Amino acid sequence: MSGQTSLPIDQQREQQIIQWVENDLGYNDYSLKPASADASFRRYFRLFDHINGDSKIIMDAPPDKENSHPFIELAHLFFDIGLNVPRVYAQDFSAGFFLLSDLGVTDYLTVIKNETADQLYKDAIGSLIRLQTQPLGGLPDYDAFLLNREMHLFPDWYLLKHKKIQLSQSQYQILLDTFALLETSALSQPQVSVHRDYHSRNLMQTKHNNPGILDFQDAVFGPISYDLVSLLRDCYISWPQERITQWLRYYFDLANSHNLLKQVSYQQFEKWFDLMGLQRHLKAIGIFARLNYRDAKPGYLNDIPRTLGYLKTVSQKYSELADFHQLVSRL
């Protein structure tokens, strides 16, 4: 029986994948079905081996659109420190095809509920601590330039492009002052290895070494609170503040036991967490708008109201953000 495929991609790319599976990987009795897509140009397909009865993942990352070297390098690096990331079995950088282990079909967003959230988040925090305690060299710095470039996605893509709002000079200055405050807070934190997209769509529920971790190719060396705020103030699911506080304290105690937060009070860490969330959510709102206009992916617009709500709620807590809170509340 030859390979079967139902790939919703152009015919030429489909034939290239089939040729790679059969000629390079040696499969002849298999089926290939779409697994998922993400916010980039990468797509994923599940390869079922009819002989062995197992499955693997093919990552299709067109080399003219995606640089896959960071993903492959970090997959090996993260696997070596004990994180549950896909194993890389085969790679063809020139074609943009990669054979990976299959972490399953169940992401956190699918299964997380009131009764399951506590254990799932504690597992995710445990893996996060493992990442943060490992001295990984070679990661780019999450520096002032990158932090500010991300925050400017908010006025450029959300306000101007999506909402058609042209800020006055005084309003734009409020944004710049806020960006400076958030930058200072981020850079004053202990710096660790940062996944940079550690949320419910990139974490897979697995039977062993939960969670499986995906989409780590943009990892950097940066603020210790960044991944935690991605996890607990997720752009795709929200929780009451009481539960967030419980998980925040759980992380704080665990991080202290691993000497990650030396002489840092819980109040200081909570403020870092809050301000880091503002930076991330400004970026996310801009990206969601950009995905609609630049990449023809309108579904992410549905996540803007939740993410904008985080900006309003958190900025209300701090007197130094009063002008920013008033601005985003009006907008």
C-alpha cells in the first residue's frame, strides 16, 4: 500500500513531502494528515506508520520563509536538559522538512478546567523552573531594543492599522513613557532562559514528563517573570485573580528554593510580573492585528478583547500607570 495524503497545500509542496517521506525516510505504507498550523508559515502533519502502528510529526517550514536552525538547535538543547520537547529524527534544511516525535493531540487549552488547572499549571511551572535553572549559552538577549520593538507593535498595528486611531503628541508621549517604565522593570529582573511563548496552545498534556513543550524557537535570555506571565495571564484563557495569585506564590516559593530570586520580596516579584504582562500584552495585541492584515489570519482578532482587558486591569493597580490606564480605557 502506498502513502496516502490529504494535505491542504499546493501540489508541488505536497509532492516534495511525499518524495521526502518515501525516498529519504523510507516509508512505503503510511498515511499523512494535517496536524496543526501556527502563527508562522510552519505547518505540521502527522505521519502514521501502518507497519509499526506509531506516529511522528513532519514539520513543513519553507526555507524561504522560515529559518529552522534555531528550532532544531534548541530542540536538542532543551531535550538534553530534560524538557519534554520533540525529538528530531531527520532533517532537511534545504527543503524545510523535519521529522519529529509526536507529543500527541491534547494541548492545555483543550483540557484545562477548574478541576484540572492546578496540577497542569504546577507541572508547567516545574518545567519552567528546570529551564530557568539551566545555564544555556548562546541565547540572544531580550534587550531594550527588542522589548521596545515589540511594544511598538501596539500603536503601529492595533491602534493605527486596525482601529484607525492617530494618537496626539501627548497621547503618544504617554505610550513612550509607559514603554520606558516597562523596559526598566524588565531589565532590572534576574535574567534567565526564556521560552517566550509559554502558554496553553504550546503546552501539550502528556502521560510522562508533562507538559510537552512546543514553539520554542524564539527563546531568549531575559526577564525571569516573562514565561510565567505568558502562562498565567494567557491570551487564550483567563482565570480569576485569586487563582493566579495562588500559582504566582507557588512559583515564587519554588523559585526561591532554587535560588532564582535572591533577596527579592514577593511584592517586588508581583510587580515585575504585572509590568512584564503589560509589555507582553501590548506586543500580543499588535501581533494579533498584524496576523489579520499581513498574514490573512483573522481568527486572532477574537483574542484581543481578553488581552486588552489585562492591560486595563493591571494598569489600574499602579499610580505611575494612571495616564496609561486612562488612555487604554478610552481607546
